[in-house]
Amino acid sequence: MAIDNRIFHIEMKGMVDRMEYKITLIGGDGIGPEIITQARKILDRVGEVYSHNFVYKEILMGGVSIDETGVPLTDEALKIAKDSDSVLLGAVGGNVGQSNWYSLPPHLRPEAGLLAIRKGLKLFANIRPAILFDELKGACPLKEDIIGDGFDLVVMRELTGGLYFGDRSTVTENGVRKATDTLVYDENEIRRIARRGFDIARKRRKKVCSVDKANVLDSSRLWRTVIEEVAKDYPDVELSHMLVDNCAMQLVRDPKQFDVILTENMFGDILSDEASMITGSIGMLPSASLGEKKLGLYEPSHGSAPDIAGQDKANPIATILSAAMMLRYSFDLEEEADKVEEAVRSVLKDGNRTIDIMSEGMKLVGTNEMGDLIASYI
Ligand code: NAD
């Protein structure tokens, strides 16, 4: 029975109904292939336990694609991604000082593949959770009385509009150099990200804090107006507004107050980095980029870490938590996503640590063993 064009119910022998999900896997460069292998291990285990069929297609992107095809993402690879239900990415890029990839023009470098896939999949909303695991409180740079029982928030950033995409120019007038950037949003761009933000809040603690600079900027005043219009369709979600400068302070003063921070492109760029810093561990942070439909791109927030590639040292947890986000946001598999997140917590509680989060008295494990341990809890 077809549910939509891409997701099917199929009858398996023994009368068990199994859902099939088509996942595009992109190992990419550096530690990418190692961490994707671990995420796949977890997905396979989820499939086994919950009777889902995860069907994978691997594509090349980044430096490996340049070496193989001359470009960071081929049209064929993009088509495979477009035709799937979701995309899980490791990371792309090499050592900027050493790799030949960086002598190529910018549109042919590994990171151009990222821009091409985001554009090709029409992704406009970026979600970056900042979760402080109880077991890793020691890595958090904030004081203990601020952290309390930890925090769990997401920064939702508009990805395709605003200052980074407006007209820009640099001119010299009467011998004086002048540069201009324009910040433009139309109501449709604001409305679609607002809907996404409220939808995500519904799957969490049902609180949206919309962040703007409405005391100064016209674009922010329109942002606030449209957010309030959309909020009427979500009476079960509590909406508040905060100015961006205050939000930057509140994130370090009391991060527990936030559930979903919803904001425009540049503010989100800055606030999401600040939010991830206060968790203290880059190897733990997942992210998702979403568009109008269910298809999303899920990837860890960190890069390809060429310095530790191929040494079984990489922390696979950010990628495994990205796979959990995929289960939740693209496939609506809440229980399965919860299970993966719980498994991560359990493994940390048992004292297992990769080298980046290692502390005294804990047990050092490699990339592969960390994947095995997490899988064993599912
Ligand atoms: P990075 O995040 O790759 O590494 C920064 C530091 O964190 C390194 O010391 C690395 O060893 C460590 N680290 C990162 N992820 C880790 C993990 N999972 N486990 C353990 N340690 C980890 O950032 P960078 O060094 O600035 O960039 C390296 C390459 O990655 C560059 O080519 C850059 O362009 C690329 N990059 C790609 C993405 C992406 O694919 N989305 C994002 C950021 C950077």
C-alpha cells in the first residue's frame, strides 16, 4: 500500500508489515566513512528490532568525488539523493593547508558539494540541537549552578535568505570605499521556516522563542509579525520573542529556559555556534537541514577531522544522533529515535568514552567499539 511516492508498506513473509525507507549515505572524506559505518550499524539494529527496512545507496561527495569524477557532487549523485527518503552525511573536506583539493577554484572544492546538495534538495531550515549530557557535564564551560540538570535546546536557523543572500556591492565614491550588504526577507520565507519551527516544537517541549532585532530592523519587524500570524495555528505551542543581543546573553546565563530558538540566517549562524560551544564537546552534536517535504539532510556539526582519520579515534556519537534526528523528523519514528538517544546515554553512563570526551576513571574506546556498544543497547 503506497503512503506517498517514496515510502511503501511491503508484506514480508510471516505476515509482518515492514516499512521501507530509502536512505542515501555519504561517507565523504576524513573520518566521514568511519562514522557513517557506525551510524549504519545503529540503523540496521533499529531496523531489526522494530521491523523496518532501511535500504541504503551510497554516493560520493567532497574530495573523494573530486578524485573520482572531477567535481564535488555529480548530477547523478544528486539525483540519487533527491529520489531517496533522507540523506545521512559524514563530512567532507581535507587538510586545507596540505590537500590539492584547495588549489582548485572554489566551486570545485570539497565544501562546494555541501552547498550543491543543500540547494539541490531545497533545504531552508537548519536545526542544531545543543544537549548537555549529564555524564559530560565536566566538559561544559558554564558553572555548575547554571547547568543544573543539564539543558536540551535546538537552534532553528533560516538557511537560504537574509543578509548572506541579499545584494552586495563594494564601490569607491569620491575616493571613499563603501561596502553594502542587504538583508531581505519576504513573508513566505518567514512563514515556511516558522511552520517548521512550530512543528519541531510540537515534537519537543512545545516552546518557541523567536529571536530578532525588531527594535531596529524592518526585516525583524516583519519576521515578528509573520511568526505571530503562524503561531495562531499552533495554540498548543507557547511563543515568546527575544532580541538577539539578549538571547546571546541568556544562552550563557540560563540555557535551560530554551526549547526551540527560531531565528533568521545570520543570527542563527552566530547563536548556533554559541549554543554548541556551551556543550563543550563537538563530537556529540548532530544537525539536520530540512525543506518543505520530509526529505532532510542529517550530519554531525563537526568537520572531517583529517588529523585523526583512519585511526579508530573519531567519536561517532554526533553522526549516530543525526541518524536519530532522521528517524524522528523525516520518518516520524519517535520511539526509535528515543531509543537511539537512550542507548547513547546508557553507554556514556557505563563510563565509555572516545578520546575527545575522555576523562579520568573512564574507559577509552575506539570508533568501532563505541558503535558496537550503542547498538547493543537497542
Ligand atoms: P573539524 O571539526 O573537522 O575538527 C576540529 C577538531 O575537532 C580536530 O582536532 C578534530 O580532530 C576534532 N574532531 C572533530 N570531529 C571529531 C570527532 N567526531 N571525534 C573526535 N574528534 C573530532 O574542523 P576543521 O579541522 O576546522 O576542518 C577539517 C575539514 O572539515 C576542513 O576541510 C573543513 O572544511 C571541513 N568541514 C566540513 C564540514 C562538513 O562536512 N559539514 C563542516 C566543518 C568543516
